[in-house]
Amino acid sequence: MTQTALIRPAWTPATIALMVIGFMVFWPLGLAMLAYIIWGDRLDAFKADVNRATDEFTCAFRKKSGQGFAAGSGNVAFDEWRDSELSRLDEERKRLDEMRKEFDQHMRDLRMARDREEFEQFMAKRQEGQTKKKGGSVPEIDG
């Protein structure tokens, strides 16, 4: 989702206007728009979670039913090939899901490191400012 879209999950004039109009026309529409503004950026993750859960459910159902949703083709060689390809694709999907999880963790670690670095820079500047204030007001004693 691009950040230049007119209607996006953010407090933009367009989304605020739609929310107000929604409340004036029918209050659940305004409430829905408010929810989209507040939690809309989480919709992609929610959609991915729902898709993953649905995939896991259908895989479990296929394994229990033995042949999946489609009946056998009548050709034993084709059915074996199809089952082996479906198994291979399922393993590939699991591998890709694991790689995505690792990448998400890597991105969280990078964000945390960047935030920590910015905080440390802020604290160093703040400490430097406080030492300058203290250093200027404390008289030096010549010995």
C-alpha cells in the first residue's frame, strides 16, 4: 500500500471527512471508518494470518480425507505424481514461511537497533547540554 493513496489508514483530510460523513449518514459506517484509520495498517498482517490458518486447515482436511478435495483421476501414476508435487509445494511453502518469519525478526532487530542508537544519541546530547550548564555555573578554584 502506498503512502500517497487518498484513502489510507491515517489521519488525512479525506479519511476524516469520510468518517464524519459516515457518522452523519449511518453511525456504523463512521465507526468502521474510525476503525480503519486506527487499525488499518494491521490489515495486511491480519490477512496473512487468516490465509495461513486457512491453508493449515485445508492441508489438515486433505490429509484426513486421504486424496484431498478432488477425487482420484483414475491414473495411478498421475495421482502419485500429483501427491508428490503437492507435498513438495507444501514443504516449499513452509520453508518460505520460515524465511519470512526470520526476515520479520531481522527487521524488528534492525528497528530496535536504530531506535536504541537514536535514543543513545539523544541522551548523549542531553548529557552534554547538562554538563555545559553545570560547567558554566560552577566557579573554578585555583590551587
